[in-house]
Amino acid sequence: MSETYFLSLDQGTTSSRAIVYNEQGRPLASAAREIKQIYPQPGWVEHDPSEIWETQMATAHEVLSQLGLEGSRIRALGITNQRETTVCWERATGRPAHNAIVWQCRRTAPLVGRLIDQGLEPMVQAKTGLVLDAYFSGTKIAWLLDNVPGLRQRAEAGEICFGTVDSWLLYNLTGGRVHATDVSNACRTLLFNIHDLTWDPELLDALNVPESILPEVLASNHAFGRTAPEYFGGAGIPITGILGDQQAALFGQACYAAGQAKVTYGTGAFLLMNTGAQAVPSKNRLLTSIAWRIGAETTYCLEGSVFIAGAIIQWLRDELKLIPSAEESEAVARSVADNGGVYLVPALTGLGAPYWDMHARGALLGLTRGSNRGHIVRAAIESMAFQTRDLIEAMTQDAGLPLTILRVDGGAARNELLCEFQADILDKIVHRPQTIETTALGAAYMAGLGVGHFGHTRDIEANWRLDREYRAGMEAGRRERLCRKWKQAVERVRAWEDED
């Protein structure tokens, strides 16, 4: 019997990747291409949508070539993507109307400020589960409609499509036949009611966005369509899975039960907790999102984001020159027995959840004459675990659910010291899977569900493989002292104010 293959397209902020998996979730081939970051003004970030499409297709063909596979051998295709990045294109030609506005872009901050001043944030949060922030897609759409000459008129005439990156890829993959998205991406736009699962008229009116430009919202495992014959030959590959990147990582980590959570240590850190069929409102400035919808069943999650996680190690390497490479950070940190009372709060771009303090600035605290390079590097690694603990405290309070399991992934999860300290500071068990790049894997699994290869998430859960388990070994009194000092350090940086 021949092997079953799934193709995952993973379109991220800095690169487009493609990976082929087998039905056990083992990666067989991968390819990646970087995409250009465009900075028209300070704080503005754009991508070229055509480059996104071209690099994604190039990687897809490359992985098939590596394995000597025809497109007809691929059982199903899944898409995962940077979530809030916004694309508008011509419905008739597929040509982009402007560069994509990236999720990091802050150009719509003044519009967000006006919406907050109008008292709209409680209504927005109640319907979308989101805070009002330039991070999300809705204000980016409004900016494009108001600033690209003639675009609003063309949009109102039905000539323009909006989509997040998954929609843009789907439209192109199907030769312009399908304009759709899934719930995990729609819920990040500020326009989607996560309770009714519809584009919300009151939200559309608040942001002055015409409904005619919006994609159809479908389940994450929907049969979205097939790739156009000219791309992979034959009848095309079924496209049967779409998930935003962080939800895809949660799915790839097999966190299918309420209370299960994953943290992805990347440039930043993203913690998502499955809350089951309940959309839990946050009292701690976390985000309530849809994790996925499988058939008629919707699963929700709470999300918290840390702005600087692995990036603090890059900063020690590139700016302070304290370490020659990120890989050597663990050895340097282990040259000392503990942090020596040194705390590094990595608020280099402000503090994310649960603080949401854009004025905070980074600080290195607790230095003495005995402090050395090892203490500083260790403090940087520990800062990732402390920030994750802050999020978990907020989440468990919001959800009323105990943390049953924390699964870690992302590049920094290779750091044994980080994983050990994370278990210690949480007093919980931490699991690292054999596959720590779980985003593309989640999209592949969802596509497998969509095409009927997997009958249930239980079939996928059986594929999850533990690499290493970390158990807390820290004395309770020491844990409490460390956490108390960390919170004192955070309060110091929150008191910072820039001078005019």
C-alpha cells in the first residue's frame, strides 16, 4: 500500500514554507523562501502580495521535486498563515490593489485611538473577543479603502476582494474561483462576531467596511476547493484545511481538550489555552479567539502574546555581543548556578499581555559587583518562562480551568534550561514533542480531517510523540521569592516614561 502524503503551506511573516508530511505527522521534505520586509515609514510594515504567492508556490513545487512526487500523489493540502496581515485585490484580475499591510504595522494607531475615544471598545470586545489595537485587520482595511485612490468606490461597486493571507493564497490556488477564509482567521479581523459566527453589521459600520469585499467564512476543515490544474496537474489537490498560525500550532500539539495549552517560543511567545465550546471573556486583557471549527463544532481559546521572547537572545548576541550564537546561550547560562539576583525584563517594544503597556522599556535589574555574563544570559532565558507564567496565571483565572498540560514548541524550546525552568517556575509538568515546528503540522492534520483521512481528532492525537518531560524540582519558597522579585522588576519598567 502506497504512503499517504499531505502538503502544508506555511506562510509566515518573514518566509514562505512548504512541508510534506506522511499520515503519522512525520515531515518528509521542506523548503523555505524569505520574503522582503517593506518599511515605507517608521512603524509601517508591508509585504508584496505577489511575492507571497510566488514564494509559496516555489516552495510547494520544491518539496514535491525533492520527493519526486506528482501533485496527484498528495491526498490534501492545508494552509496556515500570519493571521492579521491584510490584502486587497481586484476581483476580476487577481491583481493586488496595494501592498499587504502586515500585522506588525502601527499606521492605524490614530484610528484605533479615535474608536476608543468613541467608547466602542466594550462593544468590540464583547463581540470579537479582541481589544482595540492596530494589530488586527479591520483598521488596516479601513486605511486601504480611505487612502488608496478610488479603492473605496471600487469596493462598493463589488470590484475588490479583501482577505487575510490564507484567503489570498486560496484565491490564487483555485485560479480565482474561491474567495473564502476559515473562522480562526476571520475572528482576528475586528469584524467577525465570534458568538454568531457572522460578519457583524455594527462592527462593519463602526469601521466603515462594506460587506461585499469580505470572504465567505467556513469551517477550518471545509472542502474549500481544488488547486487549479495548471499548478499541480490533473484534477488538482483538494484544499481541505485552513488555520491561522497560532491556532495551527495548538492543533498540531494535539491540545484538543479544554484546559490544555501550548506556548510557542519564537521571536515573541504565544500562549493559547483550549477552552472548549465556551468563548471565555477575559478580565485580564487576554484575547478570546476561535481555535477552530470542525464541521458544526466550534472550539474556542484564550490567547496571550509576549512581544519579546527568543528575540532577547538575539539582542544579547547582536547588540551586546555577550554570546557568539543563540545555540550557545544555554552553555553560558549554565556557567552559573542561578541568576545571582539578576532579572532582565525584555520590554524592548513595550509589554504585551497581560500588561499591555506600550510605554514600558526593557531593564536589567539586581546587578552587583559579582554579576557576570552568565547571570545576564540566564536572566534572559528565565524571562521567557516568567512571562509565560504571567500569562498562565491570567488565563487560569479567566477560564476557571486548571492548567492540565503545557506543551512547548518553537525554536527556543530546544533550550533545555528554558524548559526545566519553565516547569520549575510553574510547578507544572512541561512536555516537549518530537516535532517542535507544529504550525505547518497542524494545517496538515486539519487537511487530513477535511478530506476524511482522519475520522476524529483522536486519530491525530495518537500521532503526538513526547521528546522529553520536564517536572518541577524547585522548592516552593524559592519559587515564590523568584516570582515576587520578577513582579517587582516588571513594576519598575512599567513606571518608565519617555521624555518628549
